[in-house]
Amino acid sequence: MRLRGRIPRAALCLALASVTAAAGAAPPAVCDKPVYLTFDTGHMGVAPLIADVLARHHVKATFFLANERTLTDGSSLDDVWAPWWKARAAEGHVFASHTYDHVYWQGDLPGGKFRVKPSAGPDAGKRAEWTADQYCAEIKRSVSRFHQMTGKDMLPLYRAPGGKTSPALLQAAKACGFEHVGWAPAGFLGDELPSDKYPNAKLLDQALRNIKPGDILLAHLGIWSRKDPWAPGVLEPLIVGLQRKGYCFATLNTHPAYRDWIATHH
């Protein structure tokens, strides 16, 4: 039997596999069922777990940053956490502002001013009256700190704490270059809710049933009030469940409602 010039089937398969690996895997098919996973800062206790889950499932997310108090009595944008944010930026996640001192809008005032109340920082719990320029400066503080930590730029987007806004507040933010991002009703993942009334199993089930393509999803990097943390019990099965249903995860720079704004304001 003549073998000269012939390659055994197993060797041929191995060679083809090696060529394919060297050339890189074929690009995945375009996903027509995107969802947009977003995280606001919090006490950061579950931040390492969240980063591990996202990496394991090749999911990119959008993070909204404020300088909130952490479990170790530091703050989420301090020098302790700077390497963590730099690592997330290197992984290809994207970022936007959540104001710096997690400042809640509480009402519009005459003369274009706003009543606000920070929940972090030196003035936490104190009401104040701010001009539109002061509010814009507050949004930009997180932008500056993020660049200092990572060397990267944030998107020209922001999320008001609690999602609390008014048309006048949104216009003030847009005037200084920031579009506001909320979330879909089904995308409220419930990690802020009390765990005795909203256990993780219930939150997971309703999310998998109700989330639709195009939805913006909201969770946090740690919620003080929830006794049974959401992320360890829900995040990974949620990602796996949505992927099995044909969903993919995209970042907000590709969202049709924001990509034109980003292109002209980045």
C-alpha cells in the first residue's frame, strides 16, 4: 500500500485545526437580540465576583461611576480601587458618569437652579441649591477621576442617582455634553429590593421571563440594604439563561438611542 504523498486523516484534521487557530476563530454571527448590561457603583463588595463572571462569559458591560462609600470605609474611586477600574477598562468595558458624590436631584428651583442632595462625600445627606453649571461640574468630576485612574475617556453619558430627573435637569446635562441613560422596566434587576420580599430566585425568574431585545439592564456593585446579595445568586444564571435564548450583551456605545450622540460628543 502506497502512503507516500498522503496524509492520514487524523493528522490532516490536526493540521487544519492548527491553521484555524492561528488564523483566529471565525467572527460570530451578528446578534439581532442585544441587551445592554449596566452597573452603577455601590459598596464594591461584589465587584470582584462581577468582574470574574463577566470575563468567564465574555460579556462586556457599561459601568456608571460615582465615588460611593465602600465596605472597607474607603470609596469606590479611591486609590485602592483604581487598579480594578484600570483592569476593567483594559478588558473593553465602557464607562460613564453617575455624578461624583452620588447626587440626587430633588426638585427644580426658580432661576434655573436645582435642589440636590448628595448621598456620598463630605456633604452627604445635606441639601443644597445648585446652578446648572454646578450640576455639570459634578458630572465631570467622575469623568476626570476615571481618566486619572485609567488614562481612558468616559462616554458622554451619565445616569442620575435613582434615575431621578426633570426636563430642566436633562437639558442642563445635555448643554454640557451629557445624555442621560435610564433603564427598561424589565431591566430593573431588583438588587436594591429587600431580599425577604424579593428573593434571588424570584428576581432571576422574572428577569428571564420579561427581558426583551434592546432592554437596558441595571444592577449595582453592592447594595448596603439587601441582606442576601443579588450578584452571587443571580448574575451568572441570568447571563447564561439569556445567552441560551439567543441574546447577546452589548455596550451602550452601540445602542441606537445613543451612538449618534456619542459620535458627535465624544
